[in-house]
Amino acid sequence: PRLQPHSGAMASLHAESIDGALEEALLPVLERQRSTRTGAEVWGATAARAGLHKGQHLEDLLDTELDPELDKDSLRQSPPRSRENSMCQADQHALERPTGVCHATLSSIPGIMIGTTMNMMLSVPFGLAFFPTTWEPLPVPRAIGLQMFILATFIGQVVMTSGSDFPCAMGMMMVENIPFMHTLAQGIIQEQGIGKDAMATTMVAFSISTLLMGLSFLILGQNKLGKAVSYFPRHFIIGCIGGIGVFVTQTGLEVSTGVAWSWNKEGLTNYMQEEVLPLWLTAAALVVLLNVVLQFVRYSLFPPLYFVSIVPAFYLVLLLLGTSVDDARANSWLFPHPPTTDCWLLWTLFDFGAVRWDLIFESTPTLMALTCFGLMHVPINIPSLAISTGYEADMNRELAVHGWSNICSGLVGGLPNYLCYTNSLLYFKCQGSGRPSGAALSLILAAAFVAGPGALAYVPRCMAGCLLIHVGLDLAREALIDSWNGFDTFEYVCVLLITATMTSLGMTQGLFFGLVSCAVSFTLQNMRHSEPVRGEMQATTLRSSLCRSADERDFLNEALRDVTVVQLQGTLFFGNAQVLSSRIEQICLERRGKVVALILDFTLVRSLESSAAEIIAKIYSIARRHGVVLIYNRGSNEGFPTASPLSDRLKTLSQSKEGLDTVYVANELEDALAWVEELLLKKQCKFAPRKDGPEASVDTDGEPLHLRQLRVLCFEESKQVAPRLLRYMERREVAAHTLLWRRGDVSNYCFLLSEGLLENTLEEEAGTTEECKAGCIVGEYHFLTGEKRMGRLASKEDCVLYVLTAEKFGELLEKEPYLGYVLSRIAIRYLGGRCHNIANRIWDTRCLPI
């Protein structure tokens, strides 16, 4: 597909020619930089030359972060230019040498000429399209639209020159909003008629839309919300571009003929009439000729020169055919002479006494749609121009500038305006830059506004129609053909439906339908691609980290075959939650009688919609029907990732008589496995129930607690080994909140934690923590290897420790080296437990050795 920014109707005006001239300018990949002035987001231009050569659209590159190692040889030697170091470079040179002013002025003349040509050329077709062709007779000359276009463009140029980060900024009336202007006007004339009263209401509605857009831009910019306007889905924008393209093509046919277009048999019949057919066929033939020539000519200024050359070519043909200008005008080849009007005619239309405010209030949906659609252009145009010119631009500043520009325009009765990417780029390529050049453009626009639209009578209809048809077809092709491989089926269908709705029902209806269809396509995509179950497995090889006797471990090796772990993922909502429910039912049916317990692991679930929460709560009923114990692992101490009271509901259920030993809610998978292990052991009468605290299930009644704990750690040794090892340990008591060691401390002791609770923290890894419970050896790994401590260890409760110091360990190795072997086996068993831990194998890692 052709590479160009999706910036609305004007983005494709010179698309084919810009491809050639801007081949170098569009190559850089966009890099987001941080402004050293305000800390705001800055769009800078760098020069990695990769993405655009691969056929990507510019929009796809806007969110691409630049790899510092990418394509170093092609990076620009000069850094991005900001307003502070590049605005009015010609003016800066003027300070350095006496001839600088003349040189800067002369070098800017081509840019001023092309900018003026573009403004005047575009004012004709778009200015004539502001009011529906069905509004006949219009109470004022239709050419009033030219003055409206020039006024909005003039205000935009003045504000952009004064405030934009781009020294080459060219403001222009926001032509993409013309379809919404038609919708506003048609709604008003249907209720108020076609007289001057309806015109007054329409003009006020236009001004209010401009003010709303200005306030929206200003609020976003002032609150540093530059990213917020880029959250519209891409296929929604492309669908709107398609609808705009069809509308602009239709308007081009109407401007070419002066006959209203309608999508029915009568409309087609009108365009096949003998006096109408040559008019639109000529404009269409000029469009075909332009596209054929552009296949061979890559000169950047060719399209504007082509459109301008239609005027002298038209008069040359009249001369060769011997046809007078009056005859050509009588046969609709030229626009009629507009009546002589004063430049202040525009403001006489604002008769507030005749305004129907109820109709304006009823137009609120259209006004909001117009505002939302207008907000889409800036996040595309600004980064695109930054890439093409190499200038930095603060998105929030540009939004604020657009806000003031539209507020000023609305206050004087003008239309919305914006920074036009295409015009600004051509202006830049023709050396147009700086405040003096921008001021010159503003003065020329002011003079054109005062002079009035008299020159319109000498503009051929085929020239205006050719420009509009070319722009419309180009946009429609980009939206409906070039995007074929860029979307999946759901998204592309949305593009077609949005375009069709805008064409058949109107722009406002199409915009709201687009938002709804995007939500529907998102739901369908998630139902199709968002599999809620990441995987399932029997818990045969899974273990909690609790210390177990040899008999308990042997029993659990077999009993855990009847426990199934189902790991969930992603976003669960009403669509895929039902898939999860069906999958649980299927597991219970397929393994009927072989599933004792089912663990649902929510660790990888990012969010949970309320309807999905209801379905998940009902899974308990499925489990009970099949006689399966259900364990919910929330994966977080903060509960399920939902605003629904699912945690409270399940907790109440687990504490009820019905839910006792049939449902359990855990915060992590370790807790879930420990609970189900205890449940399995409890069902076997030969195993004593596990007591609260550090006590182990070893038949050593009457022995001290710390001795029983140590026997569990070295269960394969004889009964004499544990007491011998304890003789080298010293009992110490530690108060709560005592720091035992920090990261980097020397590992000169380890200890048996007999009572209390410790917490190990990895200080430089986002505060990762792990609790050390009574009955475990702590610090043995680093103590034996001689490495420094890797975390921070502190007591959370009052603790009793049995400490083995380096001095005592040396004595132990000298007198009883076998005990050193025993301690090493304990350390290896701890490391093995970490490697086999369920948290390592399924989701996150345990802390590093303590």
C-alpha cells in the first residue's frame, strides 16, 4: 500500500507526488523524546530507514520505539530541531550578515507562492461545498463559502505562525468536517425552512461547533493529555476516511455539474442527461489523466501545477473551439457570477433573534460527533510533519495552539481549522519557513478575504470537480483497498460498514455506528483469539513448600494425580467466561471419578468483567454436581482483578456449612496446593492432622520443638544426628522488626527458625518478598558457598533462632565432618524444592536463595 499519513481529506491531496519528493523525509522512524523544557511528550524525527520501506503505514510507525542499535549507519548527523534552535533560521542568519534579510526573503518567495496557490485553489471547491446543494435557493450567494474558508484559514495561519513548534506550519479550514456541516444544515432547513432565519441558525451552529472543538483541544493540551486523542481504533479512523472519501467524490460530481447527487435510479438518470454527462465526464477524465501521469512523474509539485494548469488549458480549448465565455457559463462549464458583496456580509448572517436554539440543542449529537472526528487529525498530522521535517513538536503545546486557533475562529463566526500536513510539507519543501513568511501568507489571505469571491466566476467547474474527485477517490481507495491486508475479517467488515453507513444514513450516524461496531469487533476478536485457558495439568509433580515426612510424601505422590490445575489467562469477560465454564464441565466429564479436586489459577488473569465473575462463581455448582472440590487461586493478596464482590461471595461460601472442605479461596498457588495436600492427608486416618505453627508429623512426643523441627529437615538420618548438629547451634531471641542482614553483607552464619516469622526482600527488584516460616533453615546457601547476602532479611514477629556461626561450623567440620555433609544435603534439598516449586514452573519465580 502507498505510504502516507491518514490525516483526512487533505492528507491525500498530493499523495502520489509527495511519495516521490518526500521519500527521504518519510524514511525516519518516529522516536518519542522527552522535552527538556517541560517534561512533556515530544515527537522527534530520527533517521532509522527501515519501517517505511517494508510497506508499513505511517500510523503503524507512530507508536514504534526506536532501537538504539537499529541501522546506525543511516542515522542523521544532525539532531532534531526544536522551535528554540530552528525557528526563523533565516532571521538568525540575518543577524550574522547584512544581506541576511534579503536572502531570507528571496528564499521564502517560492514557499509563499506555493502556499498562496494551495490556499486559493482549495478555497474554491471546498468553499462551494459548505452548504448542501439541495438548499435552493440559498438566501445568500453560495460563494460566501469562499470567504468562510479564507477566514478560518487566515485565523489558523496567524495562530499557527505565532504559537506552533513548526516554523513551516500552515493552517487551513478543517475540510474533513464538511459532511457534518451538511448534516447540521439539513436538520435545520427541514424544520426552519430555507430562508435567512435558517441561515442564521446554521451559522450559529457552525460557530458553536468551532468553539467546542477549540475548548476540547485546549483542555487536552493544558492537562497534558496529548495521548488521549490517539486512542481511537485504527479501523474506526479508516472507516471514517472511507466515508469522507465517498462524500468528497460525491461533492466533486455535484460541483462539476451543479446537480445534486442521490444514490437511487433518479440520481443516476439526472447524471446521464445530455447536458450534464459531459460536465462530470470531463472532470473524471482529468482525474484519470492525472493518475496515469503520476505513474511516471515523481515531481513533488506536479499535482498542484496540474490543477492550476487546468484553468489556462480550459480557456485555450474555448478559444480553439470558438466558444465564448458567456456560452460556456450558460452551459454550466463555469460558475455563475457571484453578486457583488461586502466583506462583512458574513457577519450580517448572525441574526440572533431568528436563531432556533431548540434546533441547535437537537443537533448536539452531530456537534459532538463533529468534535470527536476533528480531534483525530492532530495526533496524526503532528507526528507525521515531525518525521517529514525533522522538527521537534510538543504534542500538548500543539493541542493548546489548535485550541486557541479554533476558539478565536469560533468567536468571530468562523469554521474549525487545523495544521494541514500536506500544505505545510509542500511549503517546507519550497523553503517556506519562519514568522516573516507566515505573516506574508496571513496578509495575502486577509487581502483575498477583503477582495471577495469575484474571481470564482472564471474558475472552470471541471477544475474544482477534478480536485475533489481525485481527493475522494484517493481516500476511498486507501480505506477500502489499501487496507485489505491490514485488518482481520472483523475489522475490515467494520471499515466497510462504517463507510456504507456514513454514505447512506449520514456522517453522525456513521460515526456512532463506528464506535458501536468497534466495540462489537473487539468483543468478537476476544471471543475468537482470547483463549481463557492457558493450560491444564495433573498435580502429580507439583508440591507446596511445606515440610512433609517420608510417608506423607509417598502418599501425596499418588494422591495428587487426582488433582487438576487449570491455569487461566488474559481478560475474562462474558464471551470467553462461558467457554471456561464449558471447559470445566468437560474436564469433570472426561475424568469422571478421577478428579478429586480442581484448582483454578487466576495468576495470569489481567481483568475480570462482572458478567464473567458471575459465571465463575457458578462453576462451584458444576464442581459440586460432579463431587469435585474446587479451589480458587486469586493470584494476589488484593483479590480477583474485578470490581465485582467475587472474593466476598466465595469467602462466605467457603465458610458456610455447605462449602466446608468443598471450596477454598487462596491468594497464591502455593497456598492452594498446601490446602489441597492437607485435605488429602486428612482423609487418610493414618496421618495426623497438621497443627498450626511449626510442629511436624513425626512420632517424637516429648522432644523439644526445635529438635523435632531439625529431625524433619534430616529425616533420612538416624535419630542421633539431629541432637549432635544442635550442639553446635546457639539459641537466640530476636524481637519483631529486627534487621538480621542486608544485601551485600558477609554470610557468616545460618540458623534454624524455630518460632516466629521472617521476611526476605530483594531490595532492587520491585520489592519482591518471601516469608520464612518456623521450621526452616535460613541463610544456609550463602553460608556454605561463601557468597554475600542477596537480600534483606528482617523479623516480622518475635522469633527464636538456633544459630550456626562460621566459627562453630569450622569446629564441626574438624570434629564431625559428616554433619557438614548433612547440612549440605539440607541446603541441596532446599534448592531442589525451589527448582521444583509450582511458582517457578507455572508463573513467577520464588526469591533467590536466602
